Amino acid sequence: MSLEDLPAIELARIDGVCLQYESDLRRGESPSIDSLVDQHGGESALELRRELELVRDELTENQGSTLPPTSIPFGSMPTLSKGTPGDQSMVLPTPGTVIGPYVIEGTLGHGGMGVVFKAIDQRLGRSVAIKMLAGKIARRRDLNERFQREARAVASISHPNIVELFDVGSYQGLPYAVMEHLDGESFDSRLERQPLSIDEVRRFGAQIASALATAHAAGVVHRDLKPHNIMLVRRSNATEDACATIVKLFDFGLSRVPPSALDADSEQTHEGMILGTPGYMAPEQARGEPVTPMADIFSLGCILYESFYRKYAFEGTTKASRITATLNDDPPVDPSRRRDDIDLSNLISQCLRKDPTQRPASAAIIADQLRANLDSDSIPGDPSKRVASRPSTNAIHFIRIAAAACLVLFGMGTAIWYMQQPRTELGEIESLAVLTFTDASAASSDETDASENGEPMGDKPMHRGEELSALLVHELSRMPSVRVPRFRPLTADTPEQLRSIGRELEVDALLSGNVQSVKIGEKPFVELDLQMISSRTGSQIWGRKIQLQAGDNLLEQSRLATEIAAVINQSLTSTAADVTPPTTESFRCLVDGETRSDPDSVCGLAMALKCFQRAHKADPRFVDPLAGIALTSITLAGQSPTTETAELVRQSRARADDALKRDPTSIDARLAIAMMDWQTLGRYKQAEQAFRELATVAPNRWQVQHQYGLLLLALGHQREATVALREASLLNPLSMTVKVDRARSAWFAGNTKRAIADAMYLIDRYDNHPLARGLLVDIYESQDRFVEAAALHDSFATNSVNSGTPLSAADYFNERKKHLASLPYGPFGEQANQAIWQTRNTPGIDDTALAELIDPMPPMIPLLLAVHPSFSAVRLLDRAAEILPPRI
């Protein structure tokens, strides 16, 4: 494996180890490469060893080097010495030079590391900025390689307040990065021109903090945050209102460059790390200690102080005096200004504490506090105030290459420190829901509205965004310690909606995204813009843009789940990385079937069976489709007409047996067998033992918890059943089947008042849902409340419904029988629902009728016979003892 194959976070971790190693060497220490590799290598041991050896060799070479420093004087267009062999081609471009699709128009700025050019992208007619390395940096092969890999790592950052990246390449040996051309005013110029209002301080500060939070989550530390590296950009067609102005961060620091490669005046430590700017750098940064995200928070505090108090936090006539002030002085607090916003003043003071551990724990926390007193619509650049599934601003533009570079090389030096620290949000995520990805390339809205929000997929076609979302749920559900609810099509347009969805699903975070078609050369790719959002705040806490192989190769795209799992500190092996992965077609059909296999939709269950059957045909050796057929068949049997039930049960048994012969550990096959054991064969003890084992090995499978809860109800273990059904609801929070079963369990336990209240809530909350109405009809009938029961039907042919006059039992049940198919008592199947009706209608069920009912036995009859109130008399029949579960 090469560095190019590693995910961004792993690159950051390796770079952090190398930085610390370099620092130790420069201090005269001699850490062992072998010990570092043993301690930090993991699966990237070979790559880490190569990098550490590169650092060691580089320092050994530089200690004996007398090369003079290279500078790029402002206003000049430097070239490399033409007298140096091999350097003739390394000449900076001049106006009019064509580099690929870009035409150089002029120079925007110079620095000790290179030049920033203004250029025109001829394909799109837009202005871009091109940062190009120069001088001895460009001559160093090792630095060029670091430019590429560090840029790849930083390209994972996606945030509206960070400069946008378009392309990366090389011109005559000089690496360059192409990014958006920021046409606006630098933050320092804005502070000099006109003081900021308190709202502006909070608004701009929140955007900066939000951008830092996303960068830090990707393992990137800015290292040189100051007003000069912040641009205020006005949106097109904007008014003079400051709300129309957004912040853009740029000029992230260089991770690691030896002294000989930089300008003699560059501000750096003796350890070869960018120091930052005196007056804005943190005390630990000034002392040459490892730089962490806390350093960026200190720098943000300096910016907020300057914006709020309208003077520098640390003043001095020289760099040394400003560094001394940073190390020893506390910025003065103006009491009169402090009274204007005490909370803001306190936050600034906290950011400027000398001890990093006493500063706010994360930039995300700062962003939340700064937004506290602002209107929800006042931060146009902040992703927490934007549509979570917003289309990419470059949906019709040229591709954004996965190796896209940054405006300047981003600082990766402290990534290992950061990854070892407790993360306020990302590292504490224990539950994650996947929303429907927006397909920005869809030709019409019809293609992106295949399913209603929150409804089962059913038999409707899935668009590409739904397929990718369902894929990630399939893969991420493999994580043993993170709860990932079952996928349902869900979208959100505002932070308030995101928070609402988070509350309903009871998850810590939401994964959202946009997908669109792009091309790299002539090859088609799918670009995915991912955002992880805190369900508590509705704010983005992580983001990344990646390119996936185009087409419906979900198997290869499943590798994405491994990287997402790593973001929340979880280890996950994708299906594509299995020892014997399935074929691409079989896997695609499997994911399709799992998404549709939802007991809330009978048509979806039927479609799921077809999908699993296609998956099995595409790859007969793949066990999961067989298990899927078994589990879906027994689930569908519980809701099917009498003529279909027996065949579905037979099919379930046969496929489950086949699956277990190939893989005795198959969860779905074992679950199907356990369901059949107690629902059709009366093997309660055997089923209970199987469910106990399944709940231990697969606690995050919603159907395990749901079916275990129903079995516990039948066995009379009401308290344990309530716990299991509650777990099932967490794992499948939008399932009406589970919600209604929880309410029904209260009724079966004797708490009728609670069951009625829950059913009425579900009817009101979920648009008069038939499952909730069926439960309430069942309860009302058991209480002889026939007028109220009749009113729950869409139509009921009796005048008593509206008149409020008494309705006789005979009249009610004669009419009720006509509505059993359209409004059943529950998802019990045709025969079981008829049995409930029969228990209440003369002559009810006798021993002969019970014999006919249980031959063959419908899957839900054992539950109803054991605990349904209307079967109390049936339970006394002699034949009932043959199928009733034993009581403990």
C-alpha cells in the first residue's frame, strides 16, 4: 500500500508522528524508529517507517548543507537559476502562459514559499487563483511529495467558510493548486476601515469557529490564523447588509519544511515548523512546542479580542516584544466595553488562557456560544444555518479531484495529538442516522422524490442518493458499538428540521450528503459531498468531498463506510474487503432487498423477496440473500392471506436451513428459524434460548429485539418485553409496526388506559395511520364502545356513528366484517384478524374452530392466543393447551 491509498485521517496521523520525531531529533534526542513504528504503525507500519526514515535522512543532509535561503522579493517574478543543471525547466509562468485549461492573467501575491497567480478557467469562464511552489522548495523531491500527500489530506475538508478547491497539477516541475478566487476584503482591512458591531463580531466569529471545527475534525490545524488570512466575501446580488457577507479562511500553514527551503525572514522555530504570527500565535506555539487545535482556538481568541475591544490583544513594536507579551501578559479587559456583551467577553478571555486545557474544548463549542444571541437566519456562511443537503455549488462545474490541493499547504503536524484526545462530539457519537443523499445531477424533481419523507421504500424505484444512503446504513450497521437506525427516506431543509429528526430518531448525529456526476478526463465518477451533523445543534461537525467509481457498483463504494467509521473512532471492515466478497450484482440486489424488507409495507416485503432471489441467482455462494429470503418470507407470512401463508413458511424454513448449512453464524437465518419455532411450531423454550443468544451477538438488529419482545409477551414476561420493544424502537424509530406493538403490549399487560392514550397519540402524530387506528378499534371493541370504534373507519354504513345513539353489537360486527381487509386489528394476517372478529361475534371460537384455525398455524396466532384479551375464553379450551406457551 502507498500513501495515496490511505484515508485523510490516517495521513494526518502519520504526519503527526513524523513531526514529533523531527522535533525530538532537533532537540538532540534520539528516538528509535523501530519503537515508533511498533507504537504507532498499526496497518500503516511500512508507510510510517518510510516517512520516518525520510525525516531522518533529510535532517542528516541539512546539517551539513550550506545552501543559502531562497526568497521571493515582493513584486518580482523569480525563476530558478538557469546555471543549475536540471533546473532550466523550473521557471515560474508569466502573464499569458497557458497551464492546462487555465490562462495566467497576473500575480496576486508573493511569499517565501511561492507565488499566487490570478488565472481564467477557459472552460467555465471563471476567475481562479493558482498557488505555485517556487525556489528550493520546488527542487526538493521530498517536499514535492509532501505537498501532494498533505494537500490530499486537507482536501477532505468541505466547509462554506473555507476556500474552495478545484484542481491540482504540475507545471514544468512546479506543483500548483487551483482554488476559488476570493473577491472581497481582508478581515484586517475591514477592522481598520470600520469597527465591527457586536452582532458582526459574533456572526463572523461563529463562521470562523465553525470552519475550524470542521478542519480540526479532519485532523488539520491552521497554525497561522490571523485577520490577514481571513477574507470577507459578499455574495452575488447581496445588499450592504453584513448578513450577506461570509467569511473565507485560507493560507493554512505548512506542516514541515526545513530551514534551508524557506525565506530567511520566515517565522519558524528551530525545529523547522511554521511558528505563526506574533500577536496571534498561542504561547505553546511561541515556545516551539507541538501545536494542537488549542492553538487555533487561542488565535481565534486574539481575533475576537481585536474585533470586540478594537485593539490588539498583544501589542509590541517588535516580534520579540509581541511574543513576550503573549507568553507573560493577560490582555486588558475594558469594563465599559465588557458590559456591552458580558458573555462574549468571558468567552474571549477563556480562549486566551495560557493553559491550553483551560480553553474551550472545541471550536464547535465556541461557534455554538457565538451563535447563541443571533437570529437563526443571520449566518449565511454557516452550515448550521443552511440546508443540510444543499447541492454543491459546483454541480455543473469541472470536477473537484480527490487529490485537490489547498491554497497553501495545510498544517497537519499535530494530527496524532488531536486523534488521541477525547473529541467533544465526533469521538462520543454512539448513534448515527443516515439521511437521504440529494442527487444534484437528477434531471427533474420527480427523480429525487421517489419516496415520501419517513415512509417505507415499498416497491417504488430508488434514486441514486437513496441507494448510497441505504448502502451506508447496510455497512455502518456492522459496527458493534454504534447504533445505526434502519434506513427510511428522510431529508431536512433547516437546522430546526435536523434537530427535530435527531430527536425523533434519538441519535447523536446525522449523516447527510449531496451526490452528483462528474468526469475525470473521460472517465465518469460520482462526487459525494458528505456532512456529519450534530443532532443537538443542527450544525456540521465534519465534512468531506470524495469521488467514487461511477455506476451501480455499490460493492466498491461500500469502502466509504470504513472511512466514515474511522471519523467516529470505530473500526469497520467493508463488505468489499471481506475475504470472499459477493459479486457486484448480488450485493446491489441484497442492499435493495434489505431496504425494502420493511413490515410496514406488504408490497415492500414482496419486492424484497424478488430482490433477494435475484441476489441469490447472481451469486449462489453468497449466504446473505438466502437468509434474506428466509427472514422476509416468515415476516410476510404473518401479514398474508391464508392461501399464501403455508408456502411462505415452507420457503422460509428451506432457505434458512440452506443458509445455516453454509454459515451457521448467519444472524438473519437464525432469527428466521427462531421466529418459526415459536410462531408456527410451539417450540417456545428453543426459541427463547435462540433469542437470548441473538440479543447477545446482534444487539443492534432491530428485528432481533422486536421479535424477542413479542416472544417475551407471549411468555408473560411483560417487563423484559417492554425493554426489548423499546430497543427495537430505537433501532427502527420510524416503524409504525414497532410503535403500535409497544402500545399493544401495554394493553396486553392490563394497562388499557395507557394503550388507548398511546394509540390516540400515534393517530394524531402520524396522519391517522391505519395500524394505530386498528389497535384502537381492537381496544374499543373489547370495551363494547362500538360507536367510537365505528368512527375510526373511513366509512361505516350505519346512522348511529354520527348520531351518537347506541349501536348494537350485531349491527356493528356485521358491518365490521366488511372492513377487516382495509382496517385490520393488526399486522397479524388474514386468518388471525378473522379469528379476533370471531371471538367477539356469536358463536365465537370453540374447540373445533380452534383446530381449524391452527392447521396450519398462522404465525401470529400463538401471541394472540397467549395474551390477547379477547382470547381469554379460547385459552380455556382443551386444544389450546397444546399450543399455549409454558408459564414461569
